[in-house]
Amino acid sequence: MLLAPDKFKGSLTASEVAAALAAGIASVRPDAEIRRVPVADGGDGTVDAFVAAGWERVETIAPGPTGVPAAAAYARRGDTAVVELAEVVGLVKLPGGRFDPLGAGTEGLGVVIADALDRGATHIVLGLGGSASTDGGAGLLRTLGVRVLDGDGHELPSGGGSLVRAAHVDRAALHPKAAAARFTLACDVDNPLLGPKGAVAVYGPQKGADADQQTILEAALTNWANLVGPEFAELPGAGAAGGTGFGALAVLGAEVRSGIEVLLELLDFPALLRDASLVVTGEGSLDAQSLHGKAPIGVCRAARAAGVPVVAVAGRVELSPEALRAAGFTTCYPLSDLQPDPARSIADAAQLLERIGARIAEHEL
């Protein structure tokens, strides 16, 4: 049996979900062979998923979204490094949880990528999600050697708001190893950089931007796009992580791919499926958004392609039985069946998942 859940956001990490399910299954079937493969879709938990699979965890220090240095980590195996934006400059790294819509930046992400490059990585997988900033990737590029200048030739300060004054972008000093490396953007959104479906309109409010600040940021990213490469602004994923996708596409030559597909490929998931009789996957909420590239759907597709049945677990399920079957799941076990109160379900998720694991052992094995 293969346990391949994503995190239950706000409650348990993917590894904790897998551990709770394994305990429940073992309580009924102590002879069951269980392999835990926690997964992620490019957002928070991506580095942990690779570390759980045996990749090396590399610790470093990097500035957070407001410039405050903090511990950060990425995963590495061979010449490939997996860097998670949320781990370095995500919302969870905001001091005291205080938003800085115009001033937050992605400089720390460039610091971590440079560390990986300097240690010999030639393929950078960049998980996009959970961003605290809307700077179009300018901070990331700045710490990799790109200069962003105003009309007087002065360096601009961090943050998306200052990009409204950007007049020149000097790429001459781009980190030579960055210029030679291959970049893969692992993300589950296809937003363009600008407009009603862009980085500011869709995600700006989540980062504390009010209406006036959104107007400033949209003008700033429009100016930034015109300077760096307007042809990249409309590409799917350019608006990911506050436009970080755009900066990586336009300057680093990055490729955008489904986050869960990248993870499953790098973990050689098909090989893990060869001896599996059942796959259990899931996340905190199985809903309409899950159907658009979220981790459980990616796991389900891979398992079904290998002829392995898949069951889902979730805190709550907002999909109909027909939609679940159409997605490929044989059945689904929501925690809400055991505990209908959402607050208590979140607080008691580990114990509830153990009970779900026992049910799976009783009914599926």
C-alpha cells in the first residue's frame, strides 16, 4: 500500500497525515506493507516532501519577504535542487504576520537559488505558491545579479511598488551559473501577469493590498513587463507567486509545469506503484479547485494509469460522488463523517485520520 497524501492545510503536514493513516491501518492490519510518500504541488510542503523521499535537506540563511534574515532550506539530489518559494519568502515568513504589499520582495529566493547553484546544482526546480510579495520576480533576479535602475541610474528598493519607477534593466552581471542552468517552475496556477486574471487582481488582496495599492502594483508590473519582456506576460503561470513566474520565464528561460507532475516524476512515482495494491491520497479539502492540478488528482491519475485503485481522504469533500468517480477515486473518506464540527475536525485531525486508516484497512484491504 502506498500512502501519498498532501498536507491538510492549517492542521497537519503531509508527513503527519501519512503517519496518522499508517498508524490506523497498522492497528487493524499489522501485517500490511505500507510505504509513505507525502506529496505536494509546488506550494508549502514541497521541500519536506522531497526530504521525506530521501533527498538531502540543505540549510541556509536568507532574507524573508521584508528583508529580515531567517533560516531557509531546500532539497537536493545530484545536480537537481528543489527550492520552495513559500519556505523562503512566503506569507508564513512575514514578521508578525504583517503584510507589506508594496515593499515585500523575493530577494531571499535568489539567495537560496545562488546557494544551490554554487553547490553544483544545474537544474533548479522552483515551487511557486504562498508568496507574500507582488514584485514580478524582480527581487529574485536582483540577487542573481540583475540590476533594476530608475531613470537616474539608481538601484530601486525592494518590492513591487518601486517598479513603477523602473527605467532600465541591466542583465550583464547575471550569475553565470544561473545563465547556464535549467529552471523548472512547479506551480498549479495558469494566471497571466496582468489584467483581471493576473497576479494583482487575483492574488493581491490575499497579500493585504487594498484598492489603491492594487492600482499601484498593476501599473508597476505593467512597466516591469514592458522593460523585461512583454511577450512573456501573457504566458500561463507568468502571474504565479506575485509575478515571480514572469521574472523566471523572461530572464531565466524557465519552463512552467504542473507542480504535482514534476514531483511525481522526480520521485519516480511509477516505480513506487509497481508493487502497490492500493494508493491512498488526499488533502484538507477536496473541492472544485482540486480538479485543476492539485496533488491528489495528480496522484490519482498516475495510479490509475498504472492500474492501481485509489481512495481519497479529506477533511471535507465538496465534490459529488459522481465527480469523485469521474476523477478516478474508488471511494472517499472525509473526516467530516466522523466529526462534523470544522474547528474540532482540524484540531483532532491526527486522531480522526487514525480512525479513517482503520476503516480503510477494514474495507479496502
